[in-house]
Amino acid sequence: MQYDEIMNKKNIIMKKSLGIDYDKYKISSIAFNYEEMMADTGYSLEDIKNIQKETAVGNTPLVELKHLTELVRKISSPGKGARIFLKDESANPSGSFKDRRASLSIHQAKSKGYKGVMAATSGNYGAAVASQAAKKGLDCIIIQEAFDSKGIAQPEITEKARACEAYGAEVLRCSVGPELFFLFLKILDETNFFNASLYTPYSILGIETLGAEIADDLYTKEGRFPDVVVITHAGGGNVTGTARGLLKRNADKTKIIGASVDLAGLHMASDTDFNRKSFTTGHTGFGIPFAVWPDRADVVYNAARPLRYLEEYVTVTQGEVFYMTQALAELEGMERGPAGNTSLTAAFALARQMDQQEIILVQETEYTGAGKHPTAQLNLAKKMGIKIKRGNPQDNIPGKQIVFPEHPSQIKAEPVDLEKLRLSYFKKVAKNISKSEDLTNADFSFLSKDTRLDKIKVKEIMDAVLKE
Amino acid sequence: MDTASHIKAGAWVEIYKIILQPHERTAKIPKDTKNIPFEIKARGFLLNDAYMDDEVEIRSLTGRILSGRLITANPGYQHSFGAPIEELLNVGNELKKILADN
């Protein structure tokens, strides 16, 4: 069958379409040399800044959200309420931080002589790849999961398709399901285009400039690094790249917190649930699976490895994010998001627990437009029979009921237990071995770095998991 | 949509194609998805004169020749903002009131 035939050719197609020989980094069935894979691209942070400058990517404004900070202080204990800063990434050419992610891939594709680039994405990344490809004179194909079996298109994804076509890209709109990846590989194989995957070293290195910029911007303004950076977490690239960039600027005391919209109960590959999510990204449907098993991605070794960098991970509800999107527009005069406002919503709740002299920084925004707006998502939700009301956001039920807070003090950043996510990660690892004696010292080093745990703890958990 | 209408070669159109029938789909998906085909829609320039619902070929924006059933001539973008959401209309004023209170 053609499906299996193409899927079995995955590694060959990857090698041809990326120019990366992943076998080179393999240490064992468990471990691979992550930093060597990143370094072998040959691009330094300064190189990447210069490449991005050529296509007007980066150097976006850092904005202090004074009214939202004031609001936090009104509803917090005396002395509490950190200052909130926002990196306005919507100022990038295609309207999101994804331009950083696309820029290095497209630069690489051009310099290696590829005629075109291709990416599987329903999000802002498609517009970013299409825009960067247009700037470099390359052909571009974007493949999207776009509509359900009734033919109902998700409005935010339709807007991305429109943007891609505006930049001259070919867009393939697919129904729901992971077989999109089969079609992606098949077309890559036929066209010999470059694979501008979200999960290659190029993609992640492109985001490192964002981490470095927020460190530099805040240092210039305030003479210090942020205490906390909140990052909307989905596939893990945003967390990984931003954290690595901060570390390259020696901002190692800055706490990295990931935030996702809670979509518990909805299945990501379900046709029925597809138009009941009200969010196309930044949600737990990507955030959790990609944290516990990064190598599920469309490359051999995923360069986005969120458990390496996440110090805390929190969720917020759909209703809270829509409410905060409205607050950002009306109190700060910035119409952004909605999905990108996930980290802002979490930051608003987290700032209440922090001291007033502390700084919490939200590291991205995205453009707003037709389809890509709370009203578009909420009108679709109503059409799908989802109830919309004011009330306690804890009563929000993904796919059934969206609840906007009645008061900003109801907004909570709900902690996700990272220990549980690590346990799931180790259970995946355990499927490849029978006893922990099979693990070498190199494996333990890799697992330790991949989960932010020391080797003794890794051994303890692996022993326990393998006994089960 | 006028299914009888004649579309001229060179027109910008949308086609539809089933890529995988239900039995050809991966096993690792929920039942509701497994029971339906995996479909795509693609846009491009019609290669030859045709009628709606004909099996046709198009040239995509990257110059690829794709085949499928002709479903739309001059396909547009139907997404919008829609009506305002009543439940969000008061949020701004409520928050400004909190800011104004001492």
C-alpha cells in the first residue's frame, strides 16, 4: 500500500529534504547528541541575527503593560503585583514570532540550492514560511489540517490559508487526521523541496534570537534580566528556543514558565472535536504530548525539547484567554492574539503572587484578523452548540462550555505536575529497553539533560518504571 | 452554486480529492475519524474547459499539476469576524471601573 511505502521511506526523504544526516548523532536507541546536532548547523547566534535582519525579522518592541500591571495590583495583596512586559512579536513581517522560526530554514534552503520549501502547519508558521520564501524567491507549499467531514473550516486556519496564498504559496487543505504527514512526505519526495519542519535545528536556532532579545531589551531598559518569562507552549519550540537564547545571554536566573490553554477531554485527531477546540494552538493537546515525547514530531530527532527547559508549566482556560484578549485591547490598546495571549493570561495570574519590584515578561504576541479573533472563534463555538457565558472560569469545559470570568481575580494559572510528565516520558523510554542495566552512562547523561533531573533520580525512576 | 455552468480553461478554481479511503487510514486514530475518508482541497488554474463536478486537472501556484473533482469556481474566503459576543462587551468597562476605584 502506498501509505506504508511512503512512511517506510521517512528517513530517506528527511535526509534528502533537510540535508541533515540524523544517524550521525545517534548514541544508542535512547540517546543522541543534541548539542552537536545544533552546533553542526554552523550558525552562531550573531549569524542568525544578521540573517534575520536581512528580511526584517526581529527587533520587535518590548512594551510595558502599565494598565494591566495596575489592575493586577488592585486585586493583589499589598506589595504584590509584578510589572508585566510584553514582546510585541506581531511586528514581524508576517505577524508572529514564527518568522524567526522560518527565516533560518528558508536561508538554509536558498543557500543549498533548493527550488522550494514545504511545511505542514495550520498555524502562523505557514504564513511565516510563505513570507520568507517570497522574500528569497523560493516556491512554497503549505499543507494544513483545515476542515471537518461536514466541510466546516476552522476560521483561524482559513485566515492562515488566505495569508499563505497572499504570499504566493500553494496551500493544500486537508480533512482531520495525522495522515497529513503521509501526504507531506509524498509531496516532499516528488518535489525535492526543502523540509521547513517546525522541529529542525534551524527552526529552534531561529527562536534563540527572541530569547536573547528579551534579555538585551530588558537589560537596556531596566538594567536587569526578567525574573520570569512566560511562554505559550504547544510543540515545544517556543519554550526551547527562547530558553536557549536567554541562556546564551547568561540570564540563567530567569525562570522559564510554559503556559497552555487547557483542552482536556478533546481528542486532537477526532473529526468531531476538530471544530470544538476554539483554539488552534498553544493548547495542551500539543503541549502535553510534545513534552512527554518530543520525537513524535516529523523529524528523526526533535530539536524542540521542552522538558529540558521548563521550570514550571501551567494551564489557563479558554474563557480566561478570550477575556484577557479583550482586556489587552481595551486597557493597553493592543489588539492581538487570541491564541498568543495564553501566556499573557498566565502571566496576569502569576504576577499577583510576585513582588512589585519583580518583572514578568510575556515573550510573544501574534496579529489579529478575520477568523483569527475571539468573535470568530466564539461564533463558531456557538454554531457547534457550545455554551458561552460569564461565571467562574473553573466551570469552563472544553468543547462544551466556555466561561468568561466575572472578575479578573478569578483568573488562575493552574500548575501541571511536571513530575507526572517526566514519568510519562520515562515510560516511553522504557518501551525500548528491558532493564535499566541496559542503559549506559551516555544514556543516563542524555536522560538527565532531557528531563532536568540528576542521574541518580533518573535511575530511581527508570528502575521503578521497568518493574511495572 | 450553478453546477451546470461552464468553466473556462485558465480560471482560478478549487478541486476536491479523496486521498485515503477509510480502510486505508492509519489505525492510530479515533473511530469517528477512521470511519470517514481523508480528503483534500486544492486551488489552482483550470487546465481545460470543464463543468462543475467534472474530474479536472489544475496548475497550482507552484506549477504542479493536480487532479480532482471541480467543486468551486473563483473560490473565495468566507471567514469573518461575525457578530460581537455579547458576553465580552462589558469586560473593558468593568476593568476600567476597577482601575478607577480607590
